[in-house]
Amino acid sequence: MDFGTFLSNAANVVPSKRQLSWFDTEFYGFIHFGVNTFTNKEWGDGTEDPGIFNPEKFDAEKIVEIFKKAGMRGLVITAKHHDGFCLWPSKYTEHSIKNSPYKNGTGDIVKELADACHRNNFKFGFYLSPWDRNSEYYGTDEYNTYYKNQLTELLTNYGKVFHVWFDGACGEGPNGKKQEYDFPGYIELIRKYQPDATIFNDHGPDVRWCGNESGTCRHSEWAVVPHELVFRAEKQTEGSPVDSSLKYIYNTDKELGSMQNIIHSQGLAFCGSEVDMSIRPGWFWHENEEPHSLERLWKTYLNTVGANCCFHLNVPPTKEGLIDERDEKRLYELGEKISKAFSKNLAEDSVFEEVAEDKSEYHTSFDLKFSEETEFNCVVLEEDISKGQRVENFALYTQNDFGNWSLQFFEGTCIGHKKICVFDTEKSSHIRIVIISSRGEVYLKKPTVYKIDEE
Ligand code: FUL
């Protein structure tokens, strides 16, 4: 295959409708809650007594309210973690909330949260750990049936689901055996009952893991990546222009979608990156842990939502079932910071146009002209990714006193769904966005421009 065909194929790898709507969710909450909350552990071993689970003040409405104020647009609850304890009264096991004192065995945390989400126009999703250290079926074919039964309960009884989260962890069950998960079968069920839901897994199909849990994304976080990595996603292209192959690829690699990597791939897929991180060191609540600083969370927001990823921030409820006051305060601070930063778009009345004399298929420039000199330190760029993710390198310029476009103040690689560029304050009536290289014709939306509080 010649390089031109390869490039144009890469430029035309497109997201599904459900992937586009996942990208627009941008920032959503993760809730790790269960028996570990009561045993002060991160991983339960499956022998926990359901009698210990009693979050007497659990208030789903309040959790949704707090998450909304933080700027989140949805949440994902650990319906079952590795210990196998179910936060909903599953018909298929006794290891669940129905044998807990919570609401005298009539409680259903999944339902309370799902209802609160749906009432408040907030997206609802769930995590159902494939690894189960309690189930007697684990390590046999019957476990896949058990897992699918549970998946069906969650997919059919709790209204619309936006995101299903498959953890990659696969350890031993109570009988010392490991399980072969029937992922194709699980995915088929989700497509059948919740066709609009995106599915998260290390290997796709819809959303992939960024490769760490510390809230960082890679320098160039492409949503178009080798199918060798996301082999559960739809392969949209075939073949490579070079005589080699990707012998090894994993989520933790430094380069995934960059040209020097994809050129060796035998087929590409669309699969965006989710950055999952906890507001505290642990995923579950531990009294002696503190939330991360506002500065760290804000930086993470800019480097995820603003770097072609989604930000999945875990905030674990306490034993009482409430959000820890320390976390609540931090979330309010973060929400305020986000809404303040992006409340006034200085480019509202500006004129945006492509610079015709500069244009080729792989290189172009755009001008943003304000009606007067304007102070700004943030430009938000977005590609219309429904047509594909294409920009490989860009730079932002202003004019010098002689009207030459010689002052570069920012340089970047990918744009994709959203690129938030933050830099030292500039004062100008013009911004030129130079697309240094692209995989095909560039569809850039009109940028927005801000003067963000620098503290
Ligand atoms: C990991 C799990 O082992 C952790 O407990 C946590 O749920 C995290 C989000 O995923 O694989």
C-alpha cells in the first residue's frame, strides 16, 4: 500500500454516534463503594459478611448534586467490585445488599443512584467487575452465564445507561482458578439492551484506558489507534505502507496513535482515551486519606478534557454513605474554577476564517480577528471529529509590530475533540492558528478564547 492511501485511510477513521456522545460527556464521576468502605481495604477477598454494609445516611440525590456542581455530567457506580458483593439485590447470589441491614434488606444502591441521575438529567453508568472473588462459579463456564445474568439485570432494570466499565483485573476466584471472560458475549448483551452505551476496556470496543491511574495523558493522545491494541473495536482500515508489524503494544506505551507507531499497524480503529483517577490516594474511602490539591485536579482537568480525553474522577462515599466534607469542598472549588475559567468567551464576536493562500490538504492556517486588542491566555481548539481526527501538529501566532506573523506563543500536537491551550498572557487583536501537518483536510470549529485567572 502506498503512503498516500494509508494517510487518507487514517484520516477517515471515524467515531460512532455513541463515541461522539461519550466525548461530549468530558468529565464524569466514579464511585467506589461497597464492603471495602467498611473494612478499610482496597480489595476485598470475597469472604466479607454482607451484614457490615450499612450506609445509614446514603443520599443519592446529594451525591448527584455535588458531582454536578463540580462540573461533571454523569457517574459510574461500582455495582460489584472484585469481592463480588452486589450493591443491588441480584437474583443470582446471596452475596448482596439484600442480606445487609441497609433498609432492612430492601435497599438498592444502584437504583437509588440511577433514579437520582435520571431525575437530574445526569448520565448514569456502572462498573461490574469481571473478577469475582466470591462466586463459586468463578473459573468455570457457568461463571460467564452468571456474569451475563447480572449484566442483564443492570442493563434492563435501571433505565438508560451511558457507560459500562470493564475492569482489566483478572485474578483467582475462591477455588484458586482463573476465568476466561466471554467479552464478546458481554459486549453483545450491552449492544442489545443499551445500544447507546459506550463500553470501557483496556482493548476497547468504544473507550480505552489511558494507561495509568495518576491522571496523566500522553503528549499526543490520539483517538485513532492501532487495532492491535483495541482489538475489540471495529477495524476501519487494512494494511500498512511498510514491511513490518507491531509485535507488541499496550496501553502504557508512550506512543499509540502517533505516525511513527501507526505506520506499522495492520489496521486502525477509533477508540478515545479515558483518564481514570481517584480524588484521594485510594479508590475506596479511608478516613486517614486527604483529597488531592485543587491545583492538581485543575491541571488534570486541563490535561484530560483539554487533551482529547475524558476525565473520570473517583469520589468514594464514606461509611455513612455521604461524600466526605473534605472532598465535597474540593469538588466545589474545582467546579467553580472550571466555570469561572470558561464563562466568558472573548472570541464571541471575532471573525474566523481559513487563510486561503496557505491551504493544502495537509497544511493550512486559520485567522481569528477580534474587533480590538484583547488580553488572553487560553485558546480552546476543536476538530469536527465526526469526520476523523487529523491534525498532527499546530502552532499559535500573533503579529509583531510590523504586521508579520512571527510571534509564536504555543505549539502542540493533537487537537481532536478538544485541545485547551494555556500560556502566558498575550495581548493582540489577531490569532493565527497554523496547522503544521495534518493527515487530511482540516475541519476546525471556531475556537473560543479566555483570560483565565492564573492563581
Ligand atoms: C483497578 C481495580 O483493581 C481497582 O480496585 C479500581 O477499581 C480501578 C478503577 O481499577 O483495576
